[in-house]
Amino acid sequence: MLGKNDLNIEGYKNTKQRTKILQIFKDSNIPLSAEDIFIRMKEYYPLLAISTIYRNLEILTSKGIVIKNIFNDGIARYELASTNHRHHLKCIGCNMTVDIDACPLKSLEHSIEAQTDFDISGHSLELYGYCPKCKKKNTESGSSN
Amino acid sequence: MLGKNDLNIEGYKNTKQRTKILQIFKDSNIPLSAEDIFIRMKEYYPLLAISTIYRNLEILTSKGIVIKNIFNDGIARYELASTNHRHHLKCIGCNMTVDIDACPLKSLEHSIEAQTDFDISGHSLELYGYCPKCKKKNTESGSSN
DNA sequence: GTAGATGCAAATTTTTTGCATTTAG
DNA sequence: CTAAATGCAAAAAATTTGCATCTAC
């Protein structure tokens, strides 16, 4: 195992900031926004610029090390590509998010590859609806219109 | 007379701008960004403000008439909720987009509803990869690192 | 020593908001 | 008539860029 948080790609340097970003990703099991990462890092590097985060995320994304996903709130969130493939179910009412650990898309991807001759490298999937609590509230407050 | 592109919801008026937005959605079979709509409408309403588009999209989305989706380029795109449920396959290389008319998620939604007790109202799914042409280019230019 | 990375500030881009005016019903 | 909608301008929020300085290798 590599065991380190280094970006072993020729032409790129392992700065402490970059190493820390990778560490933060490894310590997290949810997708993180640039600001999430920024806040976590500010504690260690008070002079840190948010542009450093964005520039690193750009590199990490282009190298396929992290995956970028833009959620329906308009904010991009990132996660390690090596993290087990996850999808999320988000409550429209209270924003509570639940992980889904089924991903039924592998077989779909294969059949679409066959149909389109694309080389499919990934997908983003987010489900949304109302959680049990908000569902209940909705029902209670009536459902006219 | 009541045009077919009218928003028949109490408290809302059928302005010509709003009617036109609905018409544009009906004429389009791809998701449109606020700017896409703005450009199409400017031709007819040169004084149109983009805030009018955003405000209408907000209302239409909140009424469930259109669906908002934020693509991986960070731009929100909208489509009629009544439009047949579509997903897209986008080429990372050239941005070419292909429609997929399979949506395998209905059954997944049901099983997740059962597991989580959520009331799932929808999902967003986007697939990405390399189209035949770009795939070829990638192979030709080698794949060393 | 040098290419690449960083911090800082300013610029861009997309979306939202305040307000005076106009319009649909 | 009047609540809702619009146009315009300015503000926010997220992200990107230019540049001088710094750091990993």
C-alpha cells in the first residue's frame, strides 16, 4: 500500500497544503466543498488562500484523483475517486442526507456503451425527496393546490 | 381565451414573458439554462431582464412545473417536469451530448423508499465518458503517465 | 536554481435582491 | 384598483485569474 498522501505525478510537487487536502479527503466519507476543505485547513494554515484549494481541486480532478460533483444547491463537492462509489438521497425539506450503497448503474453503463460506442467513465446520481419527518409534516399541513 | 401555455395557478398571472418561457420549454427537448432562455427571448422582448427569467424559473420550479438540474459545468438547466424523463450522456472530450432513453431508477427508487421510508420525488443522473471520436483520439495519443 | 505552488487581491460568472414602474385580472 | 410581475441596477456567492513571492525537488 502507498500509505501516504502524496501526489506521485511527475511535474507536481507535494506541498504541505496539497498533502493536507488529500488527508482531509481520506478522513471524510462525505463529499466536500472547496469551502469545507478551506475551513478544515484554516485551522492548520491560517494564511491559506481559498484559491489554493480551488487550484488543487482542479489538478486533482484533472488527474482523476478526485471526482467533482455539483449538487442541486449549486455548490461543487469533491470526493476521492478511490472512495467506494456512493450516491446520496437528500431531503428536500430539511436537507438531511442519507447514503445509498446500491449503485445499479454498472449494468446500465455497459448496455449504453454497447449502444453508443462511448467509453463511459462515470456518472453522477443524486436522489431527492422527503424524509420520514418532512413527509409527515407535508401530509399534516394539507395537500391542496 | 386560455392559451395552453398558461400557468393556471391562483395568485399567479399569465404575463407574456411567462407564457413565452413555457412555450420555449415546450419547443425544446433539451434542458435549458437561464441564459439559453434569455437569449431565445431577447429576440422577442429586447427589454427583457434576466432576473425575470430567474424569478419565473424559481416559481415554475417551486410549483413542480419545471425541474432544475445543475450540470457538472456548474450551470443550472431546467426542463418541463412533464417532459419524458431523460438522462444524458456527455462526452468529456468534446462536450457532445447524447440522450439516453432508459431510466433504470424507478425500481431502485422503490426499494430505497422501502429501506429509508423517504418519499422520493425524483433524481438527477448524468453519465459521462468519451464519445467514439474522442475515445479514438485518446488511444492514438497514447496513455502513459 | 527553477518550475511549480502559494497568498492576496481583483476579476468573472451565475444567480439573487431592492425598488420604482407597469400590467393582468 | 391592486397584487403580482417586470426592468434595471446593484449585490451576493462561488469560482477563477494575475502577479509577486516562496518552496519542493
